[in-house]
Amino acid sequence: MTTRRLPREDLAAALAARRELGPDYDAAFIETVVDRIEEALDARPAAAPAPRRRLRAPRVSGDGDHGLLLAVLSLIAAVPLSAIGVVNAGGIGLFLAWSAIVLINIAYNFRPR
């Protein structure tokens, strides 16, 4: 897609006419140049605006989402629970400990809000 440009010859001719007329016609010269620039901009196809994403405001009240806190505490609790499960029940105990941790995190993240 090519963009339409203002003809340089037109601008050069307008600038030469301004020089001949003198500083009394500066306002008229500026209006003419601005009008031509606006015409060139209006002739361009309007670009579709990019879709705007709505940003969520962070929760400040006490009923905020504690998903990150639960995940960190789950990892901290996983170490001793894994050790206790392996010592007392072997691989089955390890599986049960991690299953409970995973289920608690899934239940928390898919709870109705």
C-alpha cells in the first residue's frame, strides 16, 4: 500500500509565493499549507484502531485472590509431607501426599467466585 504524499512542487511554489508576497501574508500561507496537509491526511485510508485490552485493577480489599500464596505454601508443605509419606508408606505415600496437594490447589483455583 502506498501512501499519498503532498506534491513537493506545490509546497515549493507556495513557499516561493510567500517569499514574493512578504511577511504580511504569513497567516494565509500557513493556513494554505495546513489545509493541504489536512487534505492529504484525510485522503489516507483510516487505519483500524488496535483493540484495547482492559486491565484489571488489583484487588486491595481483604477478599483478594491468594492463589500465589497457596502455591508457595503448597511447595513448602510438599517437602515434609513427601518425606513423611515415603518413610511411612513408600511410593504410595509419596503419591498420596502429592495428590492431596494437587487436589487442594485445583479445588482452590476452580472454586466459584
